[in-house]
Amino acid sequence: MADGTRRPGRPRSEAARQAILKATHDELLERGYGELTMEGIAARAGVGKQTIYRWWRSKAEVALDALLAVAAEGIPIPDEGGLEADLTAFLRRTYGMQESEGPILKGLLAQSLLDPGFAETFRDHFLAGRRAALGTILNQAVARGEIPAGTDLGLLHDVVYGVLWYRLLFRSAPLDDDAARDVASLIARSVRIGE
Amino acid sequence: MADGTRRPGRPRSEAARQAILKATHDELLERGYGELTMEGIAARAGVGKQTIYRWWRSKAEVALDALLAVAAEGIPIPDEGGLEADLTAFLRRTYGMQESEGPILKGLLAQSLLDPGFAETFRDHFLAGRRAALGTILNQAVARGEIPAGTDLGLLHDVVYGVLWYRLLFRSAPLDDDAARDVASLIARSVRIGE
Amino acid sequence: MADGTRRPGRPRSEAARQAILKATHDELLERGYGELTMEGIAARAGVGKQTIYRWWRSKAEVALDALLAVAAEGIPIPDEGGLEADLTAFLRRTYGMQESEGPILKGLLAQSLLDPGFAETFRDHFLAGRRAALGTILNQAVARGEIPAGTDLGLLHDVVYGVLWYRLLFRSAPLDDDAARDVASLIARSVRIGE
Amino acid sequence: MADGTRRPGRPRSEAARQAILKATHDELLERGYGELTMEGIAARAGVGKQTIYRWWRSKAEVALDALLAVAAEGIPIPDEGGLEADLTAFLRRTYGMQESEGPILKGLLAQSLLDPGFAETFRDHFLAGRRAALGTILNQAVARGEIPAGTDLGLLHDVVYGVLWYRLLFRSAPLDDDAARDVASLIARSVRIGE
DNA sequence: TCCTAAACGAGACGGTACGTCCTGTCTTTGT
DNA sequence: ACAAAGACAGGACGTACCGTCTCGTTTAGGA
């Protein structure tokens, strides 16, 4: 119900949309975000440039959609019964995706640093989802009493994702299973004081 | 002085160098890294484009030099006698500089994400100095026995700078004195376990 | 009514046709042929582009129809009893229409220069009618013996319309009553030799 | 001497200018004015589009220059001793050039009909030269007493060039040697009255 | 004091991508 | 079947910068 009011005119072509996202993703993998151009996407997708501009405001938004289309499944929230175990499982999955997603993510971050308008979109459509997933895990731990009531959960978020991004950006250390365990352990220890 | 090997021909103009760095810094403050162009710098500095290309390889390197020329002093290493106090003092100073440096830093990061060649330069000329400063503080704490011998200092680095960068990039929380205290406290707690 | 062979489906909308011709004419007057676009006509007429393409092959043909719809009456053939008087009267009327028709005519000519296909249409639907009118006048003069039998009437046509178009195109001189008189006089003199 | 003040900076490339005019002329001959595009010229000349826009305001002005570069020699003024002979000789040469120049001329005319700004340029840089040549011939005839003192020379200009353009535009009759003779004869007759 | 040579400002160069406009075709729903 | 609406592929537009080049001019040291 909701709507039913079909706008008049030819409807948006789903085929074109798919072709654009596919072409964008392929270009990103092959040549990187820095080499991504609207003309390149249009040519590869067999589409007019106007068709891209009609539905996206910039190549960054196309790239974001191309990423989301692939990473749409999302990360399942683990429930292993304890904060450290939950966190370890969650981080392993998250880190595991960086192998393929990483370069695209770096490009999108670069764009959002250069273009404040896109920064908002990026935060709302991508980061928010990731933070929500971690939020669920932390709230479970609060409910179990593993995290003291007054703890600043925002800081914990920033630590977890700060380490992820820092290592992604500067390659100071690998994002592997050990890294997941270590970060989970650090977080767990930092909230256990005073027990 | 020592050398004497003076190349023939007109020597490099120090005035031009200063004008270029000044113009670059002004453009960065007024319009941001995303709007920075070689032509804009040249025009503003009253300089030919070739003069810029003669001495720098890209606008990113000019911007980096323009930043370093201003932020040359560096951050003094505190020694308050304890890890948490040292860390708090250090982070307060570091965070305090982000007000002005932040936007430029973001631009340089963006560039280093898009251009792997510049990423190296950025890491070597900028990040390395920051990590060394923190390293001194952590080593002091290890020497005092505040940090257990086997602790992964790299992870602590990544946590401290990860939170800094994450908040700088995504504005998830302010970088103020409270933040400095909270991060220092979290680090201190995370290493105190087992005492 | 006579026919009865009514094709199935919705009949052609006379309202749409009128709206298109009206919109075209208005656009021509307001912005000139050079600025005329199919999209502009469609938007102004409140009509789909397809509806225009269904009935006309190009914007030039629409413009031609828009002109003909207005200038349909045609020019009456004078019969004042003598070549020079007939010609003067005819040219006065013809020149008088250029004030309003001129700009549109220039646009159509431009189109026919760029598009050989339209050139034919333009000649057949517009120029032929004009030449026929002049032909009647000259034939009257031949019948009266004012023009010698062997005279090249085609050249006279070309002189009369050549001057008209040349002045219309290049504004080398006004197209007023004096001009009509002078051209008529020149023609009359040029054929009177040998009397 | 006149100047001597060389503007600073790299001077305009004569090679580029020649390449552009050559490419334009070739495109005009091969594909016609209607198909002429800035991109086509630039590609064919091996030149950046900006280089064209730096020196010409539109493709019409490039085409005009390309035409003038070829037809630079101009038409020599005959002096056969009599108006009709002079005119015949002049028109034969003029008509003779239409074989190759004609299509380009038609394109330029089309453009000047669509773009009033270019119309001026066209008149000043092309038509004016042609009218001046005819003016010399007519003035010779006036000096010789072949044309009565009070005659409207402007009208004679318009007749001569009106017929030329009319036949060029509408192909109502060929522009051959006979045509030259007939027009010369008509003009001569039209001014001989009253002798 | 001149000579050599590099750096300087200026700005034109070939080139790439931009974002917009319009073309002529198509695919919907509504009449 | 025709109409309004509007999305589609395509192509040219004119602009902005890129990094390179070619001028005449300036500024030093060495001859």
C-alpha cells in the first residue's frame, strides 16, 4: 500500500543501475579509486553519463553504492556468551572483509575527506551500520554485567574502529585473527578493572 | 662552509619558496585541500608553475612542506613520573594542535590514500615523528615497570593514534582534554591487569 | 463525412498540433531559430517529444509549418497594367512581410544550408510559391510586349529574389518602398533596351 | 617598428595555428560545415581543444579563417576598358571559385544567420572585401562616364551579389561563364538608359 | 667586465575529465 | 492507437587543471 502512485514516464532501468554498479566495482578493483572516472564507468557500463548523474551526485556516491551492493549481507552479530569471545568473533569477520573491501574503503574515505558533503553520506550509509553492529555486542555485555554501568561506550567504539582504520590506512600492523584477539582482549581488560 | 660545490647559474630563490609555502597554507585554510590546485598556488604566490614543479613533485608534497614549516617545533615529551599522567599531558598537547592542523592533515591523508607514492613520504616525514614521541613515553613506563614486559606496544600505539585519527576523520567525539584523560585512563587500565 | 475509414485507436490530437505550432512560433520570435530546440517546443507546448517526432521529421519542418500556418494567405498578384507598376506593387507587399517573417525565414534558410534534405522541402513548400507569383507578373509583361520574347526570365527572377535575399541576409540596404521602386525600375530598364 | 613590445610567456605556436586551419579545411571539404565539430578539428590537428578556444571564439570563426587562408590571394581587378567586359571578367573569376568555396560559404552563411555575433565578423572579414573589389570596377565605369553620375551603386552591388548568392543558395541556375556574361549584360543595359 | 648557466615570470601547449545540453528512441501509464 | 512523461544511449559542448614546453629576463660565479 504505502504508495501506489506510480510516477508517469518511463521507469528507471534496473538493468542500467546494475550495469553501472558492476562497472564501478570492476573499475575499483582493477584500477583503484584514484583512477575512477565517470566517463570510464559510463563507457564500461555501456551507459550515457547523464544516466549516472541522474541517480547519483558524484562518483563517490556511485562507488559507495557499488560497495554496499556487494557487502549488503552485513555482519552477523555473534553471541558466544561473553564479551571477549563475542568481540573476537566479530572482529575476525570484520577484519576478514578488509582484504577485498579495504582499498575501496580507503578511496571512499579519501573522498569524504576532500568533500564534506560526501562525508555525511558516507557516515550515514556506511559507518553508522558498522557502529550499530558493535553497539549490539557492547549492550549485550552491559546487560550481562561485564561492562560497568557508567562506562563510556563511545570511547570503546572509537578504540575498536580506530585501531581498524588506523591499521587499514597506515598498515602499521596486519588485520588478522591475532589482531582481533588482541584488541578484544585489550577492551575486555580495560573494562574489568574494579571487579 | 664545508662544501663549496656551488652549482653555476642563478641560485634558487628563497623568496619564491616562502611565497609558495605561504600561498599553499593560505589556500588550504581558506578553501581546503580538495580545492587546492597548482595553478591556484602559482597565481597566489605570483610564481610560475614550473618553479613549483622544479622543487616539489606534487601538490601533496607542497602541502606537506607547508604544514611542516608551520608545525616544525614538534611536541615536547612530558615526564610527569607516571604513565597515565604522561599520556594525558601528551595527548592534550597533541589534540590541541588538531584544531588548526586537522583539516590539512585530513587532506594529506586523503592524498596518501589515493597516491601510494605520497603515502610513503607522508609516513616517513610525518607519522614516524609522532610515533617516536609516543614510543618514548611508553618506554619510560616499561622502564618504571608500569607496563608488563611482554606487552604489545605496537597495539598501544595503534589504540592511541587510532582513536585520534578516527575522531579526527569521522568526528565521532571531540578531541578535548576530557578525551585525552579518558584515553590515557583506558590505556593505563588495560596494562594494569594482573598486578 | 465522405470517408468513414476511421483508423482504430485514439485520433491525432488537433489541440496538440496547434499547441506545437504555437509554441514553435513563440520560441522563434522570442529566442530565434538558433535557440530553437525540440525539448523547448515540447515543454512549452506541454507535449511529449514523441508527439512532435511522430508528425514532423525535424525541428526545421516544424518551424516551416509554423511559418506557413501564419503566412498562409499568400501574396495577391497585382495587375496595374504595366510591368514596372506591377513589380513595384508586388515587391512592396513582399518586402513588407519581411519585418515579421524575416528572422524565421533566415533560420529556415540556415537549416536548409546545413541539411540538404530539408533544402528540398524548403524549396518545394516555400520558394516555389514565391517564384510562381513573380512568374505570373513577368508573363503578363511578356504578353503585353513589355518584355522582348527571347528574354531570360530566369535571370530576372534571380535578380528580383537575389536582391531580396541578399538584403535580408546581409542587411546591406533596407527593404522598404523605395527599394521596391528601385528594383522594379532597374528590371524595367534592363528589358527596355532596343525599343 | 610600431610595437616591439613582446608579450611575456611562451609565444603562440604557428605550427598549431596552421594545423588547426588545415584540419578545419579538410573536415569542411570531407564532411561539410554541418558536421564540423571542435572536437573533430582538435583531434585531426593533434591539438588540445583549449588551444582552439584560446584563439577563436567559435567553430564558425575557425572555418572563416580556414577559408580566408586558402582564398587569401583575392580576386584581381580587371581593366578591360569597358564596364561590361570588366564585369564579365570579374564574375567569371568569382563564379569559378564557387565550385570549391561554395559549400564552405554556405556553411558560414548558415552560421551567421543563427548567430548575430558571427554575422558581423563574417560581413566585415569576408563580404566587405568582395564588395570593395566590385566597387573598384563600378567606380572605373563611373569615371569613364559609362554609369550616370546619380546611379545607386549600392543597388548594383546588391544585384550582382544577390544573383550570386541566390544561385549559390538555391541552385536556381548554374554559375558558369554564360551566367557571368548575362549578369554583366543586364547591369550594363540597366545603366545605359538615357544615353 | 663580460660570459655562462640556471632559475625566474609568464603563459601557450597537448591532453583528460568534468558536468551540461540536446538528440532521437524507448517504455511506462492514462485516455 | 495516441498522448504526456520522462528515462535511455550517445555525442558535442565549453571549462578547469594537469604537467610540459618555450619565450625573454634576472641573478649569480668564474673568466
